[in-house]
Amino acid sequence: MEIIKVYKEFDNQNKCYSYLERIRWNNKPICPYCFSEKASKRKNENRYKCLGCNRSFSVLVGTIMEGTKLPIIKWLVAMCLILNAKKGISSLQLARDIGVNKNTAWYLQKRIRRAMNEDDTLLQGLIEADESYIGGSLVNKHEKLKQERQYARAGMEHKTPVLGMLERKGKIIVRVLDKAWGKEIKPIMKKIINSNSKLVTDGFGGYKDLGEYFEKHVILNHSKNIRRIGKYHTNTIEGFWSMFKRAIMGQYHKITAVHLQEYINEMAFKYNYRNNERAFEVLITRCLTKSDAFT
């Protein structure tokens, strides 16, 4: 949704609440405590009193916006800005755009990113899978740090491994790994990818023997410059990695391993809904229904 439309459609708090109530309840309030559909609205408030358990509630209870002191319009504008920023938006920029301090902007981003996690998706069909490594060059690290962490002069042990699985003409799911090896990679892929799917990977050892589980496993030997066999290639997911790394360099500069999954959630969500005109509404729905998004 365009930012100007957000301001026009939600120019007061009541309109914001009405919109959220339509998305979450279809305008039929449901108590988040006892799930009773019998409730009365309080006069001049956007709150309801449950006639079942006698508790007070609003549409924000059990969502990422519960307990917020910010006007709801700022949440909606923040979501719009995050969605429209292809390569991401920094917390400092978001703070300037919506008129809050940088800590509040970071708080908003953190919760919205968690709601973007599509852990309920099952990929199927032709799947491109590829691992990547996120982190700065070893050359740029201080010599004392290299010695303390016993980094080798070559390899990727100083970076954080991530696994990407992309359904051709579909969605991408990315998971941060503790270690890039088969013991961790294979269970994740078997959980997220339907066993009837055709899998395309490079020759990395972590994918060994996956052909025994999936319908077909095409291995591209990149060391011998074999990057395509007919329709089988990993160009699409490699394009996603390129976009994500440009976002790090251009916007975030540095992402710690602790928060990396949240940043990847954001980039993957925007990639998955890049051509969907209802992306804003989908995000709102997730923010209202993913109760684990703020735990």
C-alpha cells in the first residue's frame, strides 16, 4: 500500500481500530481470554467488555501491538515503510519518518519482523536450495580478535551460515544455522519441503543422500563450472542472496547473529509478497494473529 493511502484511510485512531477489528474479527468481537462472542462496546472507547468472563479487551490484546502507547497510525505507517523498502530501512531512518526515537523504531521493527516469520509454509514442486554465509571479511577483523577466536586464514568459520529453500515461482524460506552440516540441514529441509518435490543444490556435502527422501535430487557441480542442467539451476536463490547482502551493505552495515533470523524474515517476506497487492493486509493479519511474535 502507498504511504499516502495509509494517511488518507487511517487519519484518526477510531478508523485504525475499525480496520484492525475488520481484519481480525470480521467486525464480530471475540474475547481473547474466554473466546466468547458476546461482548458490549464501551462508550467512547475502542474497548469491549466480555459478557462471559467479564473482562475488558481491545483488538490489540494478544498481538504485537498489545500495550502500545503509540498511536496505531504510527504502527501502520511503519509497516508500510518496511514493506516498501526493498533493501530495508534502518531504525534511524524509520525513527525520522514516523517521529519517534531510535529505540522505539527498533522496538517496532523487531516485533514486525518476528510477525513476518512464515514458519507455517510447506514448499513443494521444484525447489532450489543453497547455503550462504553472512559476515564481514576476515581481512577486516582485528588481529587480536582473530587470535582470541582462533580463526583460520581461510574458510567461513567466522561467518554465520544460513540455509535458503526456494520454491520455483513460489516462496522462499530461510533459516539461520548453528553449523553448516548435514546433521542440521537435512532435518530442516525434510520438515519444510514436501517429499514429492524435486530438489536442486550444488555439490556441498551437507546435501548428500537427500535423493533418498525427495523425488529427485539434481546436483550441480559448481567446482566444474556446471551451473545449469536444463531447467535445473540455483540462479533464483542466488539472486536472493545477492539482494540480501546488498541490503546489509547499504542499510544495516552490520547484523549480529542473535538478530540475523529476524532480518532474514523481513527480506524473505517482502520477496514472497513482492507481486501481491494485498501484502500490507497479509502483514497486518500476521501481526494480529501470531501471538508468539512478541514472546
